[in-house]
Amino acid sequence: MQIDIIGDIHGCFQEFKNLTLELGYQWSNGFPLHQAGRKLAFVGDLTDRGPQSLKVIEAVWELVMKEKSAFYTPGNHCNKLYRYFLGNKVQVTHGLETTVAEYKALEQKEQQKIRAMFMQLYEENPLYQVLDNGKLVIAHAGIRADYIGKQHSKVKTFVLYGDITGEKYPDGSPVRRDWAKLYQGDAAIVYGHTPVSKPRVINNTYNIDTGAVFGGKLTALRYPEMTFVSVSSSMPFIAEKFKEFS
């Protein structure tokens, strides 16, 4: 099994295209396919904050739902957009406003198409992916070893938001435990959610969210080679958005 796992795209469609080209994918059909049969995988947070969230949704839907040549797991931003499309009352903030603005600029028929695509993508894919006979797990914010194979509400909270304590920092962001430091499982865990300036590898866990939408890079982990490929972002650099681990 040969997979290229891509970190949080957050609407940075051009960076996504650049990265897949760097990885050897061809865009002759309007979405990236690999001649040698490698597949893509996504750690979630396809949308919000970046300039072209809807183009990312369309490309990922084509790959996952139509071509069956990619794997998708939702992130917390995906979950919020899904709830927005359901008609639930959600705060259109923290980046969702950019996706909603794009969506509202479309004609009604196009709105219905994008909404249907995203809802199908969200509903018909698992909370986290267990691949290669259990050797590889892709989960947006990570997963504890004892949660692998389970689906209850605590697992959902963990994979979408991380190991949150319930407390908040002064800026309103949640306090999260550094679960990767404690991980001792056999499966390689590939995740994103927390932007880091370079991929973080610890205890067979791989954080590949290198903050493309905050001016960092968009990163892929090549599996089973376990090598990283990154492309630079065109977005303004915001240093305080990156978490540095000790």
C-alpha cells in the first residue's frame, strides 16, 4: 500500500495542487491521479480560512467518492461545515466565514451541488482511517492506542479536537494534553490539527499540519517510505499560530 497523506489544506487549493505535482500526480482530469497507482489521503480540515475551499471540496470528492483513489477523514472544521449545511445553529467564525462567503456567492444550483458533495463525503467516510492491516491510522487530531477500533463519543471528540482538558486559554482556544508524548501503540498515527513549523515525529506519531493557511507549508507524508514532501504557502506568515513542542 503506497499512500501520500496530506496535512490540513484549509482552502489552500493552489498549494494542494503544487504539492501533488511535486509528489508526481497528474491533473489532466482536473484532479490529481498517480500513474504508479499511489493514493492520496487527507487528515481533514479541507476548508476555512484559505481562498478556495470549494475547489478543494470538489477535488477531494472526485478522488474519494468517484475515483476511489483517496482516503478522507474529517477534521473539526469539516464537522462544523457539515453542521452548517445541516442547518444547525453554528457560529460562522474561526474561518468558517470564508467558506460560507464562497458558498453564498454561488448560484443556487451550484450551492446545492457543493452541499450535496460535501455532505456525502462527510457522511460516507469514517471518523478515522485504519489502513494497511492496522499498521497505519489517519486521524485528524490523533488518537489514543486504546481508542483504535472504537467509535464512541469520547473517540469522536478526541479525533476531531485532540486530548482536550475542558479548560481554555485566554484567547478562547482549548487546552490540550500532548497525547503523542504518551503514545505507545504499534500503529503509525498520522494527524494534523495543531500547526507546527516542521513535521513532528514522536513515538510513531506524525503531525503533518505545517500551517499552510498561516503562511507555513503544506506537507505530505509518503507511506510506507515515511518521508516528507512540503511546498511553501502563498499565505501571510502568522508566527503565533504555530505550536512549538518541548
